[in-house]
Amino acid sequence: MYVCVCHAVTDRQIREAAQGGARTLKDLRRDLGVTRDCGRCASCARDCLQEANAGQNKPGKSLRKTA
Ligand code: FES
């Protein structure tokens, strides 16, 4: 899924950036260009990065229960 349309950045690229050490939106802006133009991607990019970083902190399967 595209997160940043202006720079054609996907959620996959954001997860990869997180694995590479990106921790903040500023890191994503520097590495991938998100939020550099219209800025509409900021909220989604931040959420995606937080999910990716949370996943890295908890190795293995998610603890979230599924119904
Ligand atoms: S959608 Fe990311 S800067 Fe426009």
C-alpha cells in the first residue's frame, strides 16, 4: 500500500527503513522523502513506523488476540 503518494513510498519501504534504524518521522523524511511535499502522509507514515518499531521490540508472533 502506498503511504506517500507524492514520493511513491509504500508501507513495506517504511518497515524496511525501521529495520534499518528509522525511529522517527524525521528519519523517514530524510531516508524516503515522506512528508516533503503535501504532508498528507504524515499521520499514516507515523502509524506505520510505530507498528514496525513495535514489531521489532517484540520478536515472534504478535500478542494480539484474534477472534
Ligand atoms: S503524500 Fe507524502 S508528501 Fe504528499
